[in-house]
Amino acid sequence: MDERLCSKVGCAREAVATLTYDYHDQMAALGPLAWERHPHAHDLCALHTERLSMPAGWLVIRHEALRA
């Protein structure tokens, strides 16, 4: 997997997580960096992952990598 940068405008940090949305269900899923880029997903750096906020009423599901 080649290095990917954060999708936030003006951010040049390395991406560590991938964010996807379901607008109809007002839900967002944040998980480990996806293996491949996807046009409907947003890659985020650690800073923007921590600062993530969604509109009022939205559900955010945070998937964490399994640890051995």
C-alpha cells in the first residue's frame, strides 16, 4: 500500500483512518485505513480522526483495529 495523505484541505499528514458516510441513515463509519482509495471515502490523519465531529443527530461508528 502506497502512502496516502489526509483528505482535509491543506493537510499534508499521512492518513491513518478512512471515513465513510450514509447520508440517508445519518451515519458515519470511521475505521482503519482502507487498503485502496475509494472515491466516496475520506482518508484522515490521526489529528483529524481525533477532531472528527458530525452534525447533530448523526451516529458515528468507530471501528478499531483488532489488537493481538
